[in-house]
Amino acid sequence: MAWIYLLLAGVFEIGWPVGLKMAQETETRIIGIVIAVIFVGLSGFFLWLAQKEIPIGTSYAIWTGIGAAGTFFVGVLFYGDPGSLGRYLGVGLIVAGVATLKLSH
């Protein structure tokens, strides 16, 4: 169950930077801040649950890796962020590191 909690924590980790991005626009400022606060709370809560069984270093690295890679893809798909080969390679290395941590646990 701890790994499911960690996956949820990572997915919710994607939501708060998106909320902050939304908050940059005047018309979505309040909802963006609300989204960011809710998602950071949910992300932290599920990370807390996961760390009851998964070592802190492993859980933190996987949590941030899911958040970083997921936020990268949201930025490329919905916000026009650049998606060069080098940037995709960098995200691939993050995912490979996360997979290595999971497999060596």
C-alpha cells in the first residue's frame, strides 16, 4: 500500500506547480492558489503515509522524480514549454533513476 501512497503523492506533486502557474494570470489567480495549496497538502499527506514503510531517501527521490517528470510533461503539453531532445533525455534520466530506486529497494 505504501507504494500506492507514494505514487499518489507524486501525482499530487504535479498539481501544485500547475496551480502556481495558473495563479500567474489575474483571472485564475485565486483558483490557482487554492489548487496549489490543496495539492501540496495532499502530496505531503500521501508522502507521509508512504514514508511509514519506504525509506525517506527512496520515497523523497521517487516523489520528486514523479513530480518533476510529470510537471515537465504538463508544461510541454499544455503551456507551450520547449520539448527539445535534450530536455526529453533529461526527463528520461530522472525516470531511469526513479525506476532504479524502486527496483533496488
